[in-house]
Amino acid sequence: MLEANQKPEDYDKIKTTTKTRLDQAEKDRDAYLAELTKEQEKSKNLIDPKDLEQKAKEAARQQAGLKTENEVNTQLDKIAQQLGLGNHNNLTNDNLTNLQGAEKERNQGRQNLRTDNLTTLPQIPEGETLQTLLERPTQQEKEEAVNNARQQEANKYNGYIDPTDKNQLKPEAEKAGFGFTQQDIDNAIRQSRIPRTNMKDELILILTGKTGLILLTQNQLGVGDLTKLPDLKGKSLEQLLTDNEKLLKAQQQLTEKNNSLNLNLNNANEQVKNYQDGLKALVRQSGQLKQFQNDLEKLQNQLLQEKEGRELEKKIREGYQSIITSLNDKLADKDNKLKEVKLAQEKIREENNELIQKNESLLDMKNNLEDQLEQEIIEKTSLMQEKEVLTTEKQEIEAKLNQELEKVLSELEKKTQNNQQIKAEINKLKKTKKTTIREGTKDQEKEIKELKEEIEKEKTSHQNKQKKYEENLNNLKDELDKEKEAHQGTKDSLTKIEQQIIEELNNTLKLDLQNPTLKQVITRIRELINKDPLNDENVKKELAAAQATIIQLQKQLAERPDTPFGEDLAVIKETDLQSLEQLFPNQLDNHFREQIRQATNYQQLATARQNFIQKHISKNSGNQQVVTQPHLPAIQQPPKERII
């Protein structure tokens, strides 16, 4: 503060010092703005984030020895052509799912035929199709059906008389009223006047009992005495009586004859006549039995043929099963290799994404720093402007005070000069006019008092003005001190914020700087931005391993033949055409035939074949009935595979 006894020169020194400090602050601001402008100019040369991703990908691919995107698309086009899909744009989930469904249907056909090699399919018998072979019942089902029929026939004859059981046969004949000796038979023949020799090769006996029916012939018995019946030589009623309905009719006819014989037992002529009718009926039935025997032989031959067909079907299915197994193994190997390639690509993609994210974070941090610096510059500029306004106001006030002080000083000088002149005149008057002075002492004393009073008033007013000037000067100094404190606080806060930003950058970006400064952080960020993303030894090793795996898989893909098992495509085409002609005779039109012949790879061939089979199945699905096979194991659908 300016003291009361300070001179104007001291105020000039203070003003000069203040102005010097203000000029230094302006120079510091200009230097700061110049440095910031340089940083902005340098930031223009940084990589654009949009171009950074593509450049990082290209650099990573070049460092890893990977193919370019066009080369990868070309290789994918080849795979798509092998699958019959044209180019890589058609490698969609829907198309791959359709191909997988077609392959599953072919696998199911191979499993049904039980063969793995379509080129070794046996000849289908004439008059047969693959569908009739698959719908034919198995040997076990046929044996069960025959056993069930035999059991039903055996159940029908429960309680019938066994012709080989003499102890059962004789009592039943006596109950029916017939004799059971040769004499009884001869008497009956004699009464009917029928020569005995005419019946040697015919049926000689009809026995009717309460519990059943027995048919015997002379040739089968071999004796004339029924009490000495021989065995049936291994033959059974089940072998002779297979037709249920005809045997029931014969049973009814013989039952009616049995009733007529019981009613006319004492009349020999009626009895012989009934014998003759019975003999005629038996002759007819013997012819029917021969026909039944022929039918049984035909059935046996048919069963033998079916057995051969089942063995053929079994071989076909086994062959198809082996083809399916080997194909599934190769597809599994292919999927594993594709998964390895995909994993390697994913790993490289993740590393590229990490590098891109780091670069983006660095750019974001740089942009944030620039924004913060711009904000600080704006705030400092506003503070400098306010300071300039205050400085101008202060200068104006100082100028006014200086003018007033100069006026007061000039007035004081004038008054002191006047006082000196007055004193000189008084002294002169004292010397020259002592007498006059004495006379006019009173008047002079009054004038002196008046002058003293005026001088005192002038001194008082001068002191008051000087006090006001000092108060104003002190107020201005206080304002200047407050302004300095505010400026220092703003500067400290900006320094603190700047240090916080530097620490946050150092920790977030892991710059590993000790007591970093803004210049060190900017230098480190530039080094990271310009740093090669593939300098890390671990990343180089992983990329080298991925590159070796990809090269090996590419070699395996290049060496892989066009067909799944390495067969000649032309041979497979001809084999498929022959198989389709045999399975669907006169149904393979020229359109599908041309599609099969014009196929350039196995996938196109399989697609054309599958389209024809689906068309045929959808066309005939309304007219065909499904034959269930309860004793065949259900064909399980293979689990759905995800094809990459």
C-alpha cells in the first residue's frame, strides 16, 4: 500500500512492475497458444480411425502370412462349387442345412440298403423294386405267421380222435354202431353188392365219432383189420389239413352223413349208399389235399427266395452302413479342420479388434485432451480479457488520481508562493513602515489570521484529498491482490486438473511413466500410435502357429479330391443312372438324366439325384401305403451337424 509519505515516484515503480508482470503473463499465454497450435498441427498427421481398422487388418495379415480377403473368397468359391452352391455368397445356413438334409436322406437310404458302396449294388430281381424289397416281411415275421396259423389249426382239432391211437379209436367206433373187424366190413360190402376189389385203391372206412372226424385211406393204413392200425409214417393232420374253411365244410358234410348213418344203422343198403357218397366226397377232398400240398411247396419255395432276398438286403444295408460310417468320419475330420481354421481366424480377428480398440481409445483420449486444452485456453483467454479490463480500469483510475494529485500539488505550490510573498511584503512593511505597522497592526493581524485560517483550510482539504487518494490507492491495491490471488487459484486449479488428466492417461493407457508431465504423456502416446502392433513376441509366436496350421489345412484342402471317396465322377454318374433306372423303371425323365450327366462335381450330382427322388416320393406319396416293420430296428436320424 502506498503510505502517506510515499512519493509519486514510488507509485510509478509499482505501476511499472505491475505492467511488466502483465506483459509477462501475455507472453506466457502466447507461448502456450503457440505450443497448442503445434500440437494440433501434429495431430492432423495421425491415422484416421476408419482407415486404422483396415490398415491394421492388412498389416496383421501380412505379418501372419495370411491370404488376402480376395484370395479367401476365391477359395470359398471353390468350396461352394464343390458343394453345388455356385460362389461363397451362397454359403448360407439355409443352403448348408438343405445339403445336410439331402445327405441325411442318402445316408438313410444307404442304411436301409445296408451297403456303403453304391457301385457294388447287386442286381434287383425281375418284377421287384427297392420299395417292395424293403416292405417285404422278414423271415422271423413269416415264421411267426406260419406258427400262428399252425397253432390256430391245431386248436380247431382239439378233442379229435387220433387215428394212431387204437385204444381211443375202437371204443369210439363201437359207440357209433360200427364193427371194427374185417368181417364187419366184408358183410357191409356183401350187402351193398359192391365188389371188394373195387375199393382197394379207394377210401375203405369212414368213422364218425362224438368227439371228432377221422379220414383214413387203405394205402395209409396198409391193413384190412382196423384193430391193427399202423403209424401214419410221420405224417400229421396239420400237413394234410391246412385250409380251414374247406375242412370245416367237409366236417359239416361228414357230420350230416354221420347223422344219417345213425338213423339208418339197421338198413345195409342205405349204409352202403352212404359209404359210396362218402367215398366220392373223399375222392374230391383228396384232390383238394393234393392242391394244398402243392400250395405248401410253392409257399416253401417263396420263403426260400425271400430268405435269399433278405440276405441280399442285409448285404446291401451293411455296405451302405460302411459307406455312411466312412463318410461321417471324413465329414467329422473336415469339420474339425474347418473349426481349427475358424478358431485361428477368430483369434487373429480378436487381436486386430484389440489393437483397433487400443488405437481408438488413444484417439479418444487425445481428442478429450485437445477438448480440455481448448476449454482451458478459452477459460484463460476469458480470464486474461477480464484482467485486461480491470487493468484498463485501474489505469484510468490511476490517471485520474494522478491528475487530481498534480492539481492539488500545483495549488499548494501556488499557495506557498503566495504565503512567501505575503511574508516578504510583511517584512518589508515592518522594516519600512514600522509606524504604519504599529498603527495597522490590528488590521494586519486580522488579515494574518484570515490568511492562517485559509491556509489551515487548504491544508485540511489537502489532507482530506490525500487521505481519499490513499484510500482509493489502497482499494486498488486490494483489488489487485485479490485479482492476483484469483489468478493464482485459477492457475493452481488448472495445474491440478492437468496433473489429474496426466495421471488418468498414465493409468488408463498403462504408459508406466514415473512423475509424468504433459509433454512426456504426449510423447508416449505418439510412440504407441506409431508402434507396430505386432512387435509383441507372444503375438508373433501365436500368429506363426496359426499360419502354419492354415497352410497345412490349405494343402489338405488342395489335395482333397472332388468326390468324397476319390472315385471317378464319370463312374459314379453311370452307377447312379443305372441304380435310378432299376429303382424307378421308366420314370427317370431326360431332364434329370441331363442334370446328372452335366454335373461337374459330386455335390451337383447328389443335388440332381436328390431332387429326382424327392419329386418321385412327393408324386407317389398319396397312392402308396406305408408298411410297418415292427421287428426291424428303427433307423435313427443322425444328430444334426453344424457345417461351417
